[in-house]
Amino acid sequence: MSFLRDGMCPHLNRNNVEALKNLGIKTVVEFVAANLEETSKNSGISYKVGQKSALSPMPCGGPS
């Protein structure tokens, strides 16, 4: 089980990791299974910025 951590992805910084942990999202599996719209609304992390966003569907170098 991989825990989310600062620097894991380009835009997954300390503040974003803390915001996700406050919502109970601590692992990669929990992050992938999360409803991104709800997570974004409750954490304040935008996911509509594009692929450079922490909540982008493929934030860690997926297909472009």
C-alpha cells in the first residue's frame, strides 16, 4: 500500500497531501477511488486546471 507523499507527483505538494489526509485520503488507492469533484470541493484543490493539477485523472505522468 503506497501512502500519498509530498513530491510523489509534480503537483502533489505538502499542502495538497495534508488537505487530502484531512478528508481521510491517505493512500494512492483511496485517491484513485475518490470522487474527484467532491474531493476538489471539500479540499479546495482544483482539478479542472488540466493535467498539471493534483486532482487530474492522471496526475503522475499518464498518457498525454
